[in-house]
Amino acid sequence: MTAAPGPVGRGEAIAFEGEGTALSFDAIACPPPPLRGIEPGAAVALHLADPVKLAWALAHLGGRAGRLVLVAADTAPALLAPLLAEAGADLLLTDRDGLPALPARALRWDGLAEPTGPALPPVGIETEWVLATSGTTGAPKLVQHGWASLTRTVRRGGAPQRWGQVYNLCRFAGLQVFVQSLLSRSTLVLPRLDRPLAEQVATLARGGVTALSATPTLWRKILMLPESASLPLRQVTLGGEIADGFILGALAERFPRARVVHIYASTEAGAAFSVKDGLPGFPAAYLDPGSPAGALLEVREGRLFVHNGGVRPGYLGGARFADERGFVDTGDMVERRGDRFHFLGRANGMINVGGNKLYPEEVENVLLAHPAIRFARVAAQRSPIMGQLVTAEVVPAAANAPDPAGGRELVKALRHHCQDRLEPWKVPALIRVVAALGPNAGGKLERRPAGRAA
């Protein structure tokens, strides 16, 4: 494992571009006082709302700080103190107001500030990169990565791109985009993520972004926006959720000159493998020794396990998540069909209908195959007779939601559509037409727990 390099150069070429701001590779080697005063080897937590500041801090402190703790700007204030204590942070670099009492010294960074010379040479420290899990099932946990884990799927060489960023840089997916852009000497265009998605996409289009990574849920939202037609994409990357044939086909149709790549990664497992053939799932050959997957893969009783040597095997200060051989249970269920494995869904998301079990994603894929539907979310509803029933919420592809009569006709058409393609017990007992289905903080479809039957 090697340390993260200091800023890599293309002279005056732009490294980071934000709203009214552009920093060259030469400029990021000359950090302003808030960064310049941080001692090599320090354990630094980054809690910055401005994405350009955050990118500059990552570029400067990677390979210089002993430990970098990435804390998303939307982290609840009550969680900051325990996270910093768990991470052992000496210093919190922040532009946020109203912070509670913290166990680390807070250093304010107000305004972007100008680059300050002279350039600081790289130190070559092997930085520990600490990221928080999403915390969707409780308090966030901290996972420690090495540089090898962060760069496993990075593509080096080739012509520089103009990467766009719709992920939070403090999350694993966002950090992957940052590392790819920096090491390929590309420009990273950074819209403010607190703006509406349409504004973010417009910023990316004006910035001439040629490469963009997002979850399938975010891609579906992006494809609905007129602004997406102006994106001159040559690289399309998906991750974080199942990449089904419908979204892969829609992206290939909208961006015919783009290479479409599915990245499989998680905070705990790191970057495991990429799929570049435009098909759902991944080749069964990825389980073979010496395969192009990069990480070691195993399938045990239908569950995908990943071994990535660049990730510590347990949460920082907490429980171990890797087994005795170093494999991480991803919780993703897969099924082999011929020479390929297909993703079925999450092990903890299964719906039990009178003893028959299914994954919500199977029904969602059927609903998404209907041309009138843009988004679908399937969930369980408790039933005193069947245990659980299948329910669905759908967002029409049309810009305007149908009137009540049109909504009833759409539901009727969807029920027939499902009955023709699913076993009877898999057909949703209730289908609701809704205006929107929001993504969570990681850009994934927001799942909800089982509700009670009416």
C-alpha cells in the first residue's frame, strides 16, 4: 500500500471548478492559511459544506495528514462529538455554524481564500481515510480505508475528462469520483449539492462535463430533466444499487457516445469490481482466481462476499465486519444464470407473502418495464392473514401526474401488466400513483419499513 500522492500536476489546467471558482493544479499545491497551518501527521476531520473547499482539503491533506475523517456537512450536530471521539480526531476543519462542544479543536475556514505560495512539497505519509456509513439503520459507523482500496478501480492514463460530481465527497462513491478525477489529471466540476437537481445538472452541462457517476435512482431523475440533453457525456458510471437492463438501455440511448460502466463498491467492502459490457449483473468468471474483478469474490448460499485487502476488517473502535478469511458479507443476493450472476436484492429486504418470499426489486423491475412508469418502489405491508402483502408506489413518466380518473386507469393497466409477468402472489395488492420518490443522502431509493394493513 502506498501513500496518497500530493497534488498531481498539469500546471495551469483546472483541477476543481465550482460556482464562480476555478482552481488549477498549480494552485491547489499552494494552500491557503487554514490548510497550510495543519501539521503533517495530524488526525483531521473535514466538515465542509463548500465542495471546492472540501476537494482542496482532500487534495492537500491526502498523503500529509495521518488520518482524514470525512464528515458530511448534513451530519446531525448531535452525532458530531461521538464521531470525532471515535475517530480520534485532533482537529475539525469546518465552515459550519452552530456546532456543539466537540472533543477536537475547531479550525474555521471562512471564504475560499486565494492560493498562498510557495507550493508545499508532498510529505509521503500513508494517510488513513476514515468514512462514515450512511447510518440508515442506526448511528453511523466508521470504516478505515487505505490508498490501495480507494484506487482499486481507478482508470489511469488516457485523455483527461471533465468529471461531474453529484455525490457527496464525504461518502465512498463521491471520494471515488474525486480520486479518479485527480489521478487522471482531469477537471472536477462541483455544483452545490444543496441546490435542486435541475440546477446541479445545468451547472454540469454549462461546465461541459464529459464523465458522470450516479446511482440508478439519480440517473432516472437526471434523465427526466431537459437539462440532461445538454450533457456531452463520454463516460457514464452507475453504482450503489442494482443496475437493471432498463436503466442501462436508457443511458445508452440518451448518451450513445458514452461508455457505460457499473461499479460495485460499498463503504465496508471498498471498490470491488467494474462491469463494462453494458449488461445487468456481472460475469461468473469474476469469481475465478486472477479474474479482472480485482477484489476476491465468493457466493455463499446466494450471498455475495467480497475480500478487499485495502480495507480494515472492522469498524473503527467497533465490531468486526469481515470474517476470519477477510471476506465481507455484502448483504446482496445474487443468482447464477448461465455464465452470469444477476443481483436479486438485499437479504434484509425480502417480503414474505404467506410463506412465499420475494425481493422488492423483482417487482420494481417489472413495473419499470412499463413505458408509463419512471420510478417504482415496492414494499411490504403487514397483513394478519398473509403475514405481509406486496404494495407499490409508482411515479408516472409523464411530466404531469394524471388526474384521479387517469390514475385509476394507470393502476388498472399496471395490475394487468404485472399479472402477465408475475406469479399471482407477487402482484402488488395495492398500487399508488405518487408525484415523487425521493433518494436518500447517498442517492439511493429511500426504502421504508413494512406498514400495517388498513
